Amino acid sequence: MPSVTAGLFRRSRWPIGFARPLWLAGASLLLIGFAAHYYSLRRTVRRRTQDLSASVSKLEAANRELERLARVDAVTGLGNRQSFYEEAAREIERAKRHGGPLSLTLVDLDRFKDVNDRFGHLTGDAVFQAFAEALEAKLRKSDFLARIGGDEFIALLPETTGDNAVLLIRRILKEWSESEVEQGGTRIKVSFSTGVAHYQNDASIEEWIRRADASLYQSKSEGRGKVSAG
């Protein structure tokens, strides 16, 4: 004789036709949940990948800007000593390959310490900027102008002989000597001295600059506001 419990159990069991839709519905809900979670993860990964890509791009841009600033004079916006050495090395190799002339001129503003002492460093920086603009305006696009420290500038002149470099700098010196820099209602007149050196085969950049520096010293010793070549 069947027990009462067994009878109750049999009576409470769902018909097969009713259980199958419930099972399918549960499985569907589970699959929908998995799918929703999967697509949510995909969106999160995509968003974080985009954020990471943007961060990397910003970092690369910042690094490029730092590299640029490392080669630029902060006051004048010209190249600095490092960028000049890099450009000079490239031009020396080009001159060796093609046999063209190559010159440089070392420029020093005369008695510039007096300007800083009398008018202050802000005015001194304004004179640097005006001089850099005036000098750069007279040079070709192929030339390279840099400020290598203090009141010293240097110009790299590809495809230019020493004699032609002297003529060019004399024209610039004449025009500059006839001009003044106005700053804060004050007119300031500053001359400059120059030493020119033509590149000689197999010379190092340091040796080349030393020759220009010797010529510059000669210009200074002759009364400043001069151009000498060596």
C-alpha cells in the first residue's frame, strides 16, 4: 500500500509539459544575464582601452614637447647649444658628401652686462628677443641660428664661404647698429662683435668654434662692433 507521503509527492510533482517551459525560461534568463554581463565587460574594456590610448597619446605628446624644449632657448625661442651641435654635425656630413662650403659666425653682444645692470634682466631679455628676431630675419631658411649661452649667439651658414659670411654679417651689423630697442619707454642701443670661421675638412665642431671664437676675440680687441674671420 502506497504511503501517504509518496502520494502527496506524486500529487505535488509538476507535469512534464509545465516544467519544460520553466526550464527554458530559466535557461534563457541565464543566457540573457551572461550576454548582458559579456557586453558590459566589452564596453568597459573598450572604454578603458580608449582611456589608456588617450593617456598614452598625451604622454607621447608631453615627451615630444619636453624633447623640443630641451633643444630650445627659453628666452628667444631659438635653438640652444645642444640643437646647434646636432645641426652642425648634420651639415658637416652633408658638406663632406657634396663638397659644398660651410661657415659659421659666433656673435657676442657688446658690453651686455651694462644693459642688465642698468635696466634689469627683463629688459635684457627683451633685447635678446629683438636681436634674435632681427638676426633671424636676415638669414636664409637653410641657415640655423642658436643662442648658446649668455649673450652669445651662433649662426650656421650652409653653402656659404668664409668671405660671403663676412659680407653677410657686415650688412647685418650695419643695419643693427642703426637701430634701437625700445622697452618700457627706454631706447637701448647695443652693438655686437662677430667671429667667422669656414669649416675645414676633418675638423671637430669644437675646433671649428674655437677658430670662430679666436676671430671674435680679435673683433673685441679692435674696439668691438667688428667682424673678423679666421
